[in-house]
Amino acid sequence: MENLDTLKEHVSIPLFDRDQITTSIAHIGVSNFHRAHQAFYINELIEKHNVLNSGICGIDLLDSDRKTYNVLKDQDGLYTLITKDASGLHKPQIIGSIVEYFFGPENPMAVIERLAHPGIKIISLTIAEDGYHLNETTGEFNQKHPAVAEEVTNPFNPKTVFGYLTQAFKLRKLRGLTGCTILSCDNIKNNGETMQHSFFNYVSKNEPELLPWLKQNTRFPNTMVDRITPVTQHKDIDALKKEFLVEDQWPVVCEPFASWVIEDDFFEAKPFWEKVGVQFVKDIEPYQNMKLQLLNAGHSVLGILGTLHGYKTVHEAANDDDFILFLTSFIEKEVSPTLVDAENISIETYKTTLISRFKNPNINDSLSRICSESSAKIPIFILSTLDSQLQNNKDINHIAFIIAAWCKYNDGIDDQGNTYDIIDSISNTLIRMAARSLQNPTKFLEIESVFKTLRTHTFFTEKYLKYLSYLRSHHIKESIIAFNGNKI
């Protein structure tokens, strides 16, 4: 993005001198979400409150991230964030908070040295569920993962985030430095605790002498992150160039809504992020449950049901009255009873806002993105609600219908006769067990990594089998209408 100053007539540009920014945050996994969320918040902090020691050092560790790295290096870390509201207003803003960038596969020791620098006070992450290397069945850290096993023999050429962090903290300890806060910004429950558990497990097996120092010199606060950020499309790049005269190889699109809640548990003094709307709380659980069981569960519901019908985007499904009636009924009858209000949180307001967010026609969020890796999402977003409802002998009809629909979803063909890909780390298992359920309807529930022992719960399986039978002989639209009318 050369000639940044010439763009200020067309888009919002950073008003601060980027040469004056010092880096205190190293962020691993420079995803679209990070650029729409954390990097946006930090940009606001620097620009509006002159907090110049808040620069971000972006770090990518995977070979598949090379394109992102090349683009942002070419653009000096600058990129355009395009906020789209439901009325059609597009607000492009050039973000300048990423002031450094490293690529692990190109120079792993440079990344390790940067993470070890005493100026880095926070190491944040968006590495997605599979970056934590958890066993699919037990949920425990998978020490036998090939990337982890490789690091045992070649620790200075790490492949995982844990390998990089281990070597960086070894250097900090060796040099008499302190540790820092490790801040997971991934969309998983108890993300900080999950990161700590995986990291400490890794260290206990590979560098056990480092573990006591880590326990004294690191903190892992849980967080709740929230902003719908779809995949960037070519038409976004073209429109940015045509309408705003900005040539950006990889802009990011997002909705206006943004929220970030963090447990107040930092190794050193917490940053001044509350100045830009970040909430620091004692207990993250009510916030994360609200988000995971409403927004993320809602996305999964619309994704599965909408794909079966032939819809391609979230807003198509959300603007279908029958689908949204099913979703709002699911939220009211089965999700809401499991949620607990906390100070400064309004579940009712969030629910109302949520539906309008789903209906935003300008976000254009694809259902294929929503449905990808459903085997990791559904246990967190939906089965957690089921567990609570079962324990309290409450309504589970919607959830039983959703799981039955997910089984049918894995047939890979919609009601218009079009096929779609099942994008999942266990796609072969999902497809095979869904096919076997045609002869033995409970087979799909035997996927232990997803359902644990749910197939033995008669109260659930009776409802599940009833809905699966109906779905196998009716289109999803017809099935939803029948369900909404209490006719199944």
C-alpha cells in the first residue's frame, strides 16, 4: 500500500506515526478474524488514546500461511478492514497496528528470539481447534501427533506453537527474564485453560525442567471473542479498488458488531484495552456460554439446515421465516434455560441483536465455512446445551432434530439434488456412519469422539430416531414446517 497518505480522501487511514510504535504483543496466527478483531481493537487504542507501546508482531507458523505472510509483508503489515452493515453501508478502514511480521517456516530461530524478547508482554493466538493438538476422543493433549513427535528430535525447528513457545521461554529463563501472558483468542470453551493444559502437558513430556518456571511466570486468561468475519471474496477486492481506489491484495470483511471479554488474570499489569471497549471480568463463563451456545450454535443450526435446503449463505437461511422460527424457538426453549446472566451482560439484548446480525445480507458468510469441522464444533456449541437439558429433564426436541439433520447432512446432497463437500478432519467417519445409519439408524451416534455415550441415553435416542426417520423421507423445509407446527 504505497502512497498511504493519498488514500485519506477515500478511506480512513492510520493517523499515527507507525515508526513510533513499539511492539508489546506477539500474535500467532494472523487470520482474518485476528485482523477484524484484536488488530482492530489495538489500532483503535493507538489512534484514539496514543498508547504507542501496543504494536503487534504478527507471526505465522504454518506453510499454508505463506500467502498471508507474503501479502502483509508486501503491504508493510497494512490492510483494509471493510465493515458492512445491513443497510449496505461499507466502511473501509486501513489498519496499521501490525508493525512487524515473522514467518516460522522461513526462519524459526528469528521467531523464537522475537517471542523471547522482554518487550513482548502478551503472546496471543488464533490457531483454531486443531492447533491445540487434542485427542479427538479423550480431549487430552495428543503427544503422539506427528508434528509433536518430530519436535522431540529437532526442537530448534519446531512445527507446533508449543515447540516455539517452549524454546522461547527456555531463552527467557536462561537470560534471567520473566515470562508473560499467553492469550488464546480462539473460539473454544475455556480457551485459556485449554492452552495452558496443552502447553504444560507438552513441556512436562519434552522439557520437564522448564515447567516449574513456567508455572510461576505465565498466565492464561480465558477470553470471549465475537465478530462475524467471512472469507474475503474477489468481489470485495474488486469493489475496494473500484469504489475507494484502494489496491489491497487481501482485505478483511466484517460486521459492525464486535465484543471482547477477558478474565482479569495477567502476568503483569493488564493492558489499557478497556479504553476501546474490552471488558475485563472475574468470571468468563457466563459470557463464553452465551456466545458459544447462541451465536456459534445458531450458526451451526443455520449451516446444517440451510445447506440441506440448498442455501449457500447465512443470510439466506436467516431470512427464511421457517428456518428463523425454528432457530428462535430452539434458543428460547432449550438454550436460554441453560444460560446465567452476569454483571454487565444482557442475554435478551444479545439474542435480539443476534438475529439481525445473521440476517445482514452484506456479510455474505458461506454455509460451507460455517459447517466445516462440525465434528469439533457441535460438541461445544450444541451438545453442551443438550447435557444441561438432560440433567434437568428439560426439552431437547430441537437438539434431537438438529443432530438427526446433521446425520442427513453428511449424505452430502441437498434437496435440490446438488452435492457438497463434507469438510471435516473426520469426514470419512462422518460419511461412512451416516451411510450405515440408513440400515441401522443409531449408527451415526456411535462416533464416540463426538457423542461419547449419548447413544445409550434412551430419552434422547427415541426423539433422534423419530426425527431422523422423518428427515429421511421428507425435504428439510417440509420437515422444519412440520416440526414448527408440532406435527412430528
